[in-house]
Amino acid sequence: MEKAKELWLSFTDFISRNQLFSGTDNVLLAVSGGIDSMVMANLFLKTDNTIGISHCNFQLRGTESDNDEKFVREFAEKSNTPFYTKSFDTEKYAEEKKVSIQMAARDLRYEWLEKNRITEGFDYIALAHNKNDILETVLLNIARGTGLKGMTGIKKKSDHIIRPLLFATRKEIVQYSDNNDLSYREDSSNVQIKYKRNKIRHQIIPEFEELNPDFIDSFSQTINQIEEAYGIFKNMVNKKKEQTVTEIGDKTLIDIYKLRNLSNKATYLYEFLKPYHFPSQIIPDIIESLEGIPGKQFLSPTHRLIKDRNHLIITPQKKDTTEKFYIDKETKELTQPIRLLFRKFSSKPNLKIPHSPDIAWVDASNLEYPLIIRKWKAGDYFYPLGMQDPKKLSDFFIDEKLSLIEKENSWILTSGDKIVWVIGKRIDDRFRIEKETNKILEIKTG
């Protein structure tokens, strides 16, 4: 029983050293019925904390999944512990979200556990990841291709998630279970080599252990060192980011001049772009574009990066909109898609027309209602104020030196099939104020 005592002492010491939770916190245990989670549950039953047991039934192994749920339920009843369970149609979710079964199960599990935690008043969710899981995760990340962060393993504590078994190897957990005669369920899928994690667990790690019997412990020490080094690295990245990156609303600007002058600019750029899901493989192409002409675009699953004159501009990807917004004669204010104020008044001699791009004065008698606000499209043209010949909007935008994003965010006000105002830029000459004008419509951007 000495080994069992050692694991208990290591368990309490790990919790204390890493400040995972306090003795007064309520902890919700995620229990699958497997050996790791059953050992974790046994250890928690020895603490003074109020605990609950939650179980996810992913319905992937037929009656085996249902028997897992029954096993955990009976354990919770015997230990007089509140029990919560949820069944999922994991295959349907994976198909709808176009993700793997493993990713679907992970997403469903974390989402439900957090809802369960909040609803039932728990402070933390405890997951039974162990030292072997850290190694497997890092090797998986290396196989997929990873940045430095992917080498730091699994966090001991993240928001309301705690992992109090990360100090223990799977061998130590098995030994504790044997010494305490614990019951647990074997997941038949854990031996199926078709899953990448299982291949690493059953085929790759044993090869390393032949070279070094203490491979798991020695590799864990290396991961801890990488985690500390990553903390130092991250501090430097954040300092450079403060100097180089500006966020304005949902738009992110990276100063090209400052980026060019960074040593190891590819590494910094990868870190700057990580929140926007740009893959590492695209970084060299972006770096090469810094010396090119403006307009080059790069896409991630969620964002778009455009190389402008002085900045790399990152914005969320938005669906093209053909939506139109109608304005009748009585409209005084519009709030969507942009804020506009409308005012009608009579013309007077020597009236001074404002020259602000944010204010348009147009001859009300030339307007055909309803007016429409929409995004510009290819082929649109107008007669810029003071010009007798038409000009394509695309050419007008080039003359105005607008960036691609500024072009895409431009709205136009139309009357019938005519453009009245390229909002915030120029009115159409056909709607200008003349000596004969009686009624003026003033339109101001809010």
C-alpha cells in the first residue's frame, strides 16, 4: 500500500504547488469509467471538497457505451455523489460540422461540461489527463506540424478546467488502481490502431522506451523546460506585437516597415497571425509579398489578409452582401447599414454649400423615391461632381487611392438607376445644387 500512499501524497502536493483549487471549492469530475477517471474519482473522495460526477455518452460503441454510463451511475450512487449524464449523437454532429469523430466528441464534451458546471454551481471541472497524455499530445502535434506552443503539452489549469493527475504516469495509475482494488471499464476503441493517438500509445512510445526505459519522465522534464522557455518567448512576442500590431474594431493592422526590421520576422509573424488561423506554410509567401505591390491577398478559414501599402490588413471573412436598404421621403434618420441623417430645406440666394465629404447637398426635385443604399458592384458608374463624363466606380476608387478593404466597405446612395452619392466621397453631378434649385436634401453621415 506504500505506492498508493505515495500517489495520494503526490496528488495533494501537485494540487497545492500549482494552486489548482482550494479545499472549499466545488469540483465537477468528468468520469468516463476508464481507469484514469476512476482513480481520479477515488482520490477526490478522500478530499474535503464537495464533488459531482459527470459522464458523457457519445453513443459510438452501442451497448458498450450504455454500460459505461450505467457503471459510472452506480459508482456515483454507491459513493453518494451527485451524478449528471448527457447522451450525444456524435456521428451526426461530426458530419454537420465536418470534423473528425474525436474532435466532435471533444467539442461536445467541453461544451456540456461547462454548461453543467454553471448550472449546478461548481467552481471547477476536473479532467483525468495524465503524464502519458502530455507525451502523446506533443508527439501528435509534432506529427501534424506545430509551433513552439504545441510543444508545451497540456495545461494544468485553464480557466475552470483543472487536470490534477498530470503528475502521474499511466503505470503509476494502474498500480494505484491494483493496490486499491478499483473497478473500471475498458474502452475497446483504445486498442484500435486506426486512431492516431492509439498508434502513438501502442506502437511509437514503446519503441522510445526500448531506447530509454525512463522515456516518459525524461520527456516530461523536457516539456516542462520548453513550457518555461515558451513563457519567456511569449513575453518577447507580446512586446514586439505592441510595437508592430494595431487593432481597430474588427480590423488588425501590422506595420510592414516595423515587421521588415524584425530579426526572425517569420517567427514573429506566425505568432502575430496565430489568432486568425493562418497556417505556418503560408508565412513565407506573406513575407515575400512585403516587397511586392499592394493588393496581394491571403486567406485563412476565418480571416483575410491583404498586403496594403504600409500595412498588412487582417479582417474577418464576410459573405458578399446584395442587401438593399430603402429610404422614403419621410425618413429623418437611418441606422443600418450606416448612420445617416436627412434634412430638407428651401434653397436661398448665396447659400454656401459645404465641402465636407461627410455631407451631401442634392437637388431634391431630381430624386426618385424610394432611395436605396447598397454596396457598389462591378460596372457601376456615376458622374463625379464637376465632370460631364461618366466614370466607373472602380476607376474612381483607384484615383482616390482607396485600399481594397476601403473599396469593399464603400456604400452608395441611388435614385432609380442613378448613383446620387458615393457616401463619404463624392456626389453625382446630375444631382448638384443649381440656381433653379428650390428644395435641398441634406444627407450627413453619423
